[in-house]
Amino acid sequence: MVKIYPQNFESKIGFDRVRELLKGSCLCDLGKDHVDRVKFLTDYNRIQFELSATEEFARLIKETDNFPTSFYFDLRPSLSKLKTEGRFLEVIELFDLKRSLETIMGIVRFLSNQKDELYPTLKEILKQVQLFPYIKDRIDQIITQHGNIKDQASPELGRIRRELLSKQSNVSKRLHSILRQAQRDGLVEEDASVSIRDGRPVIPITSAMKRKLGGIVHDESATGKTAYVEPTEVVEMNNEIRELEYAEKREIVKILVEFSDDIRPYLSDLLNLYYFLGIIDFVRAKAILGNRMEAIKPVMENQCILLWEKAIHPLLQFTLKKENRQVVPLNIQLSPEKHILLISGPNAGGKSVCLKTVGLLQYMLQCGLLIPIDETSKAGIFDQLFIDIGDEQSIDNDLSTYSSHLLNMKHFLKNANDQTLVLIDEFGTGTEPMLGGAIAEAILDQLNQVRCFGVITTHYTNLKHFASSAEGIENGAMMYDSHRMEPLFQLQIGKPGSSFAFEIARKIGMPESILEEATNKVGKDHIHFDKHLRDIVRDKRYWESKRQRIRKVEKSLDELAEKYEIDLSDLSKQRKKIVQEAREEAEQILAEANKKVENTIREIKESQAEKEKTRNARQSLVKFKEELVAADDKNDDDWINKKIEKLKQKEERRNKKRPEKPENKSVSKKEKTELEPGDKVKIEGQSTIGEIMEIGPKNAIVAFGQLRTSVSTKKLQKISNNEAKKELRGMNRTLPNVHRKLSEKKLNFKSEIDIRGQRAEEAISNIQAFIDEAIMLDVHELRILHGKGSGILKEVIRNFLKADPVVNSYRDEHVQFGGSGITIVELG
């Protein structure tokens, strides 16, 4: 059964150009021979194997760059001649054999070192290879790495070369001696030197003097003034050298013959090695072309199916790329339910390109080549591919254009089945439209009944009607922009397309009278049908674009709502945290205030209610309260004032009840020397003031603000109340100012830094200072604006953030707010 029809199928779909591209990627004739043998395959397992090998090699090329690609020599002719007894490899052939065997061993070693799970098919190919290290070692004994026969190739060769070298040295010495003597005698010019003529060393001498030197004249100059003479004294020595050179050649031939005899039993295995080298070269060429096409191995199914997404005609892509234009991808679907696609639309709208794309990609796929389609696609296999495209009229066979089409249709009807893919361009054309359309409809009906698969292009309206009502056939249209009057090259499945005949004619300037007469002849109903098709397509395109815009807006709104929800959640967390921190700070301030009040009360007690000192203590308390009010926020003012006022009232009530005591200006010796609870003290060498809470035999419990600690009494230094008050005033003035400055700084702090245009070192330094200030002000989220550019600055910044222990995480900003040009940093 003929699987491909017609015979020039490859040239019709452009696969002959794909073969040339493959050959251009081969390294030697071994691979090119495999390219010539590429054929259409129908065995599912074989196709899978070929595609898997190519896919693995394409990945290998992308991931590695040291795969052996040198010395791909075709030694098959040289090895084949060794089948005849007595024949041998020349030295250059032996050198090529050495280098090509090294390449094969390098390939085997390289692939063997790869992981089995990554390249299982290539590893399977390796199992067919058997190396022979003996042959390689034997060659290394004979030939050097530069391709010369070694002196040690045989003992006899070594002896010959040593003797030859000795005699050549003697001849050279004797010739130079004769030359110097001739120069002294004036027979030879002073700048003359020994030359070689006919492989013999000679001395250039003036022709008039040649008899005086004596010897054999081997040559003369073009003018006849100079003769080249071999002196008689060295003639015999040169003859001996010539005999040694002949002996050397005979010995080399003997060595080569012996080597050829040694490897003759391995000829079939060596030829298999070069078959393997050809396969590797061929698969490599397919992988290189696949990468160039951005092609893949699709999901394969062992059935007739064609579900392609974003399929691209590779040859058209190469052509348009030179013109800086893009190919419009095609989405094509053929399934057992809808197995014939009838494509209509305007001329030059891309119908034939669509048809050729299907034919070329399916043929490439079943020849084991990767194809440029999307990874989501699915592909199947067909037993037969038939195509009817172009003009096959022939004067020799007396065939018209229409007759050639009918012959093709006859073959299709006779041989097509449910595993055949037929491709028909301009179905039914070439004859009278009404009759041609009727015949085409009948043929289409027959092809549909045998359930063959097909892609068919047409302009006939009756075929569009038939496809709309027939089960298994689906209409498709090449899109056309009716406003700009230019094709869009997009395939839309489900609706027939308009030919835009009248619109195109009007665009190119056809007289309106002609168009009006044509309308009357064809009938307005037909024109309106075509117009309604265009209106349907236009409306569908409009509502489709509207739906796409609505989908984008909804997606944007959803993303925005999600972001607002996250921001609100973050704000709520921050508010709780700020309130908690404020509460803790207020409690600390209150504790200090309570302690200040208690100290004031104790001072009043110790002064025994002296009016002036009591007044001063109260003024100090009021001043402390005012400083607290200035440092804290307005929400805490009332609470603290009430607390202080209550403490003041309580102390006043105590003072009223306490009887006045006479002033005791003298202080006992015990007060000066011994420590008691309530005394103000400092640790020796430090300025912080503390108060003794408890005292023991050796240690005392001292309160330094909120901190209580046990200190040896020997290290404590008692201070007076006046000194304590001075220290406390300084502390009370400083603490609110610090709080105030921190609060102001936090309000003015910006959580975003712009380092665009800065060098890496400057940017890192600024970011480090920025992060330090954020940690001091308790800011947890920062934005670094670095821009996109080449991405180097972003990479340096993220390497720094990754190594900084205070950074919990970092991420790109949302695409609507800057995307990868901004990095969001979360601090611990």
C-alpha cells in the first residue's frame, strides 16, 4: 500500500528543504547518509524511540557544551578495501582511523557518565556499541599524535632511519665543506648555499665554471647563467641515501600490511562503530534543528488524532524572521468525532499555509523530528498521508489542471480509510463552479463516510453548507480584518469564512459598475449570505475581545480586593502591636512616676515637714509630671494626671494627720556610716542611682529603676538626697526627650529607598544603613526600588539580603506596583 501520495509529496510540503537543513547540521557524510534514508514511519514504538532520542540530545546540547564534535571521519570506504587480502591503509587513513576511534570512545565515555533517568534512549543506543581498545593501542604503537610513523614501529625501521640520518649528516657536512672551498677558489658566489634538485643536494655555480667543480649537473637557471651541480664526491653517498629511503618506504608498507592483517577479523565490528557514529551525527543534527525551531516532542497517542496548540510552520518562521516579522500560530483540532476540517476565507488569508503546516509537521513527526507546537498539544499517527495541492497539469500526459485534481481525488477515494490524512487545497476548482462544486460535495461526502481525516480549503459556498449539516465535518475560517481590509492569518474553528471577493475587488479599485453588475448576476441573496458570515465573524470577534477585557478587569479587581484585605489585616496587626507597645511604655512611665512620688514622700518625711523643702519637693513633682505629659501622647495624659493627682491627695492627707516634729539638724554618726533600707546609693565607679530595698549582713537588694539586683555592701556608696535629686532631674529631662525624638523620627521615616543608578557597593552601604534605622524604629516591612535593567543590581542586593540575619524574607512587588523592579523586605 502506498503510504505517501503523490511521489513528490516532500517537495509539495517543503520537507526537501528540511532535509537540506538537516544535512547542513551534520558533521560528516555518515550523518548525511542517515538524512537521505529518513522516511515516513507508521510504527508507534519506532516513532517514540526516534523522538525520544532527538529530545534527549536536544536537552543534552542545551545543558552541556563539551560533547565530542571533532574528527567525524567516514572510514567506511577505507575499511571496506581491507576485505581484499594484501591491501592496506595509507598513513593518512591510519591517522584518520586513530582520531575517529578516539572520538567514538569519547562519545561513549561522555554518554556513559550521564544519568540513566535523564537520557534512557541514548543509553539504549550505547548498548549496540562494542569498543576494541586493542586496535587503538596497536595504532598508537605505529603512529604519532601528529600522524607520522614512529621510529619504534619496527626494529628494522628504527635501524634504517638511524643509518639514513647518519649518512644525511655526512653528506651535509661534505657538501658544506666543498661549498666553502669553491667559494675560496672563486667558483661560487659568497652568498650561495646548498639547494635541492630532483631530491638531490646540489651547489649553485656559474655555468662557465661547472667543469672545474666536477660532478653531475641536475638543473640550470632560467637564464642559463647558473648550473646546479652535484659534486662527484657525494654522488655515491646520495645514492646510498636514496636506497635507504626506498628501504624505509618498503618497511612502512610492511608495517601497514601487518596492521591491516591484524584488524581484518574486526572489520564488521569497526564498520558498526562508524554506523553508530553516523547515528550520533544524525540525531545531533535533528536536535540542533529542533532547538533552532524551538520544537518539542508532543504528547503522543497511538491513534489517529491531531490536537495542536500554537503550531508554527518552521520554514515560514525562518523566512519571516529575516524580515523581523512573526508567524501567527495555528490551533488545529482533528478527532474521531470531527475528523475533517473545511477551511474557507479570503485569498492570501493563510489557508494554504495552514494546510501545508499540517502536512509538514505531521510528516516531520512521523520521520522522528521534533515539531514547533505548544507543550499542551497532543499528536497521533496516521498510516497514510495524501495531498492535492498546486497545479499538476502535464502536456506529456495530456492532463489539464482539473484532470490532475480528479486523478488525485480518484486515488483518494480508492485508497483512503479511517487512518488516512488527506490534504486538499482549493477543493473543486479548475472547472465550471456549479459542476465543480457538486462533484466536490459528492467527493467530500464519500471521504466523510470512510471516516478519513482531512484538512480541506475551499471557496465554494455549497461545501460550507454541507459541512455545517454533515456529521464529522467542521467549518473553519481564516480571519480577516474587514475594516483595514487585510488578513489576520488566524484560524477560527466552528464557523465558515467569507471570501471577501467584492471587498477585495473594491479595495484594489475595481469600478463600481462592474461590482454592481456582478451583484445582479450572482444574486443579492448570495451576497447577503456572504455579508452575514462577515457580520457574524465581526460580532464574534467584538464580543470575544469584550469578554477578554471583562475577564482582565475582574481579575484585576480580585487581585486589588485581595491586596486591600491583606493590607487591612496588616494594619490591624500593626495597630494592636502599637497599642500594646504604648500600654507597656505607659506602665513603665507610671512605675517611674510612682517611684518619684514615693521618693518625694520619703524626702518630705526625712525633712520632717519643713515647709520650704516640702514646697521644693512638690514643685519637683509637678515639673516631673509636666515633662511626662509632654513626652506621652494625648490619650494617656488624663490617665497619668489622675493617677498623680490621687497620689498627691493621698500624701497631703497623710501630712495633715502627721504631728509636726522639731527640726533635727544634727545627723547621727550611724546615718553617715551605716546603710539602711531607703538610702540612695551608687556602685563605686558608676553614676546610676539606686535605692536600697533590703539589706543583709554582706549584700543588699538595690533597685535601679525597674531592675533589682544583689550588690555587695562594700561596693555601695551612699549619697545625699540633694545629689539624688540632681541625678533624677537629669534623667527625667533626658528620658522624655529621647521618646520624643524617636517618635518624631518614626513619623518622618520612609519605608522605601531608591537606589537606581547607584553602583553595587554604594547601594549595599545605603541599604545597610536603611535596614539599621528601620530596626531602631521597629519598622518591619521595607521597599527597595532598584529597577529591572539587566538584573545584576537586583541579584547583588538579594545576595546581601539572603546573608543578613535580621531579614526574614524578601519577594518581588506585585506586578501592578512595580513587579520585579521592586523588592519587598520583611524584617525580624
